Amino acid sequence: MDHAFCTTVSMIHTVEALLGLPPMNLNDAHAAVMSPLFSGPGQHSPFQAEYRNLKNGLIYTMNSSHAAGAKQSAQMDFSHADAADAELLNAILWHDRKGESPMPPPQHKVIPEAP
């Protein structure tokens, strides 16, 4: 257990340190490295998941098997990353949140083209 203050930027700096990468900017350069969490004899007990919130139904509510898109989703392969049809899955998720409003086309560019 470590009581040091850490943020998401601390995790980024820790990953950079583990991989031998330089900091991306001053924020992560000055963030604490979470090295105490990775030290010690290595004889810690295995992680035990806490399922109280899963079983009480307050947080992890799922759509019913009769919800829109449930039949198509049940036929998708989620056994490993990128196995499911991304276009169909995005359409199902869009419809669940936005209803009948038209789904915008996908954007595959991070940096827009210069005018």
C-alpha cells in the first residue's frame, strides 16, 4: 500500500520510465513515478476481485435480451480485440444512445488536412 498522491499523469510518467521513454512534456516530467508500487519481495497475495457492485445491480445494468441490437450483438465475437464488426457495433451503440438521429460518417484522421 502506498499513500503517495498520484494522478493519471503519474501513471503516464511511470509507463515512460518503465519503457525507457523521455517525458512528453513538463507535466509528466514532474509527475511522481509510481515505483514504490512495483517494489518489494514480490510475495503479495493474488488479486481478489470485489463483486458486490456487480451483483447488487446498481452499476452494471445491462440491456435486456429484447433490446434493440441485442440479437446482432449476441452474434458478435467479443473473445478478442477487433473481432466484432466495428461498423455494425458502432451503429448499434449509436442507435442505443441517439435513437433515430442519423449516425455521422466515421472519421479516420487525427490531424485534419490543411486548407
